Amino acid sequence: MITEWLYCGCHQHGEGNKARRGGSWYSATGSIRCSNRGNRSADRQNKEIGFRLIRLEK
């Protein structure tokens, strides 16, 4: 699983921060659930932030 950015128009997360959910292979055990929520600076790089890819079956 990869942490993903969320669009959240209902809460302020501070200047430059964006809402995120989920976790990754690098996250602590309690943080890997997709129900995990938090915020992070949008210009910060780390091993937990990435893209979620899907493949649609025809």
C-alpha cells in the first residue's frame, strides 16, 4: 500500500500541508490501514508518499 494525497476542502491542515491516508511498507504497523489519516507538507519527500496504480480488466 502507498500513502495517497487526499483532496479535503473541509479541514485546514496548515500552510503548505495536505491531507493524506494509508501507509506503505516503510510505515509503522499501526499506520498501514487505509483508514489511517494525517497531514504532511506537500513539498516534503519520503519513502511513504507515492502513486497508487490500478489496472482495469476489459
